[in-house]
Amino acid sequence: SQQGEEDPQALSIQEGENATMNCSYKTSINNLQWYRQNSGRGLVHLILIRSNEREKHSGRLRVTLDTSKKSSSLLITASRAADTASYFCATDYYSGGGADGLTFGKGTHLIIQP
Amino acid sequence: DSGVTQTPKHLITATGQRVTLRCSPRSGDLSVYWYQQSLDQGLQFLIQYYNGEERAKGNILERFSAQQFPDLHSELNLSSLELGDSALYFCASSPRPLGNTQYFGPGTRLTVL
């Protein structure tokens, strides 16, 4: 099955710095999404990028997608303490006439030091 | 607040028991998804319903079942519980079954003792 793998597993930076997380996946996808999860809480959708898109912005977030390398990156600029969370990439893939749920990676745990 | 509600927030039960988790999707969303999150397995897709019909199945055990009712709320039934079933169970919803942002509920934390 498809699997998104985030890298690094954990990242600690100073407030105000930029944070970059990467995601790799195994097979063709239709969409790739990034989600944030604060400790033990529900996931919050950040951004969706379709397979025919290469870059997308939303506020301080910038996502790139390279389908030839089967990889994506999430950049958070000017990080804030409130950005401390786990970040997951999720891919979806349509098989035959049906749809699969999202396939998540294991996440990058981001810590913003004040 | 995503608009997806899940009850209960916490559930503690014993091995061998059966529990039911409930999810109400966002208003207007027809598709409901269930996910399990555990430390060793990460986030795993279990099952999807769309407008009352099962749409896709993931890594759902035979001891688990789900349904979506005419009012679009969904229930996940877990039976013959084992210690390894302890996890966070999330419900998510989306307007359509394919290629959409999914909105996640706050989750139900299940502890099996």
C-alpha cells in the first residue's frame, strides 16, 4: 500500500526560524495533503495539493510537490510557539472504481523553542 | 472546531468487551471515514461510508464493523476487545467521497485493560 514517510522524525528550531519537513510516498497519487496534530488531539487540515500542481501557498505555509520524485515538502516560515505540533502528510489514491482513505506517514514532530 | 463531533471522548473497558463509538459529520458532508491511531501503527484508515453505503475498506479487523445511518451519523463497533485495540479512534468527514479535504473530529481515546 502507499505510505507517506515524513522526514525528519523530529525537528527543534528557534521561534522565528523557518521549518521544512519532507514527505516521500511510494506510488502514484491523486492528491497530497498536510495535516497538523497537537498532542493527542484531532487532525487539522492545512493544505491540499493536487498531482498536477507543483506549489501551493497558504499564509505562512508553502507546499511543493514533485511527482517525478514522489516527494513533497512543507515549509513553515517565521515559526511561532503555537506551531509546535506533529505534522503529517497524507496521500489519496483511487483504485478501480472506488476510493481509499488517506494514507498517513508517521509524522514529523516539530518543536518551536521560544 | 472542525464541525465533526465524536462521543465519547474517553472509554475504558476490559478485554473481551464490545463498545460503540459515535460520529456526527459536518453539516452537509455525506462521506464519513474512520481511522485508528496507535503508537506502533500510526494513523490507519479503517473504513469509509458515503451516503449510507460502504465505500472503501482499509485495515479494519473482522471484529470491527461500522455503519452510517440515514441522518448520516456513523457508528464504529469494536467487539471482543484486545489490549492492542487501545488507541485513538478518529472520525473524519468530507462532502464527497473522492479527492477532498477531510475534516477530523477530536477522537475517542479507547483504553482496554
